[in-house]
Amino acid sequence: MKKQTALTAIFTDIGGVLLTNGWDRGSRRKAIEFFKLDAEETEERHHLCFDTLEVGKITLDEYLERVVFYKRRSFTRDEFWKFMCNQSQPLPHMLTLMQQLKKKHRLKIVVVSNEGRELAEYRIKQFKLDAFADFFIVSSFVHFRKPDADIFRIALDIAQVLPKQVVYLEDRPMFVQVARGLGIHGIRHIDYNSTCERLAEMRLS
């Protein structure tokens, strides 16, 4: 019987796994309603430059200048930024789960996430993700963005683990598929209970 390779690391997304998504369509819809923005124009401008923000080629200020503050507004950038921050909330039990798994199994925890720098840094500090995560392979930090497989290769190199030693938690099926293509064990995160069941099957409980 072939011996199962021990899992030594968990790679995890932030939005949709540990926390709510940082700046997704739902969050933008709330902002459009709250600040009375033109929905069609805001979404068009967002899609034209959001990828550039997530790979770290523009700052949040530049993004907001292009998407929101290209004309005079009745609100300030600080008010808009505060609204963006308030959209981030922890998902039930997931932060505790990561802490428990790390301690019990002595795992490396590696965040692999598509996020702009400013929002990622806010979320890391606000929710104390650095209390359990060993490395942050964030698209705006490393200038590669999922589904580019190179972002996973960077994570593997920095964590110094083999793909077969890693389980990756991600809510987007395509990104799970990309990770599996590199030999990483992928779990599509739907909710806390189903993820715990899948982890238990891998002897991580």
C-alpha cells in the first residue's frame, strides 16, 4: 500500500474563505446605492482598471480617481474608503479553524489572494491574519494574479513545500482547478462544515 504524503501546509484565499470578499460586485452595488453613483458607468470604469489594481500596477488612490473621483463628489475619499473597509467581515469559524489546524498539525499557513495592496493590508491587520499566516502571497505584492499558475509557484517556492504537501482552500472553482493542475490538493470552500469534512478526510481535523 502506497504511503500517503503528509500534508505540511494550507494555502488559503482570503475573500470567500476567511473573510467576506473585499470589493466584489455586491459591495460595489451597496456603494453605488449609498453614494448615489451611476451604476453602469461605475461598473464599466471598475472593470477597465481593477485588474491593474490587483496586480499592484496602480494605487488605491489612482483606482478611486479613475472609478469614482473623476468628477466632483459630495463625499470624500476618506468616507468612501471607510465604506469599503466596512464591507469586510470574518466568515463564521474560519479564522479559529486556521489557528487550530496550525497549532495541532504544525502547518505552514500561506495566504494566496487577489487583492489590491491597501485593502489587503487593512484586512490583514484588522482581522489579525498575521497571527496565524506565515506568508502572504497577494497579487498586488507579487504582481501575479490568479488564475495565473505562477502565483501558486511563488507560494510553493517561498513556503518551501511540494505541491503534494499542500491543501488549498478556495471558493472559486476555476482557481481550485488551476491549483490541482500543479499537483496541489484543492478544496472548494462552500461553508465551514463542508470544509471541515473534507479536511478530516485528509486527516486534518
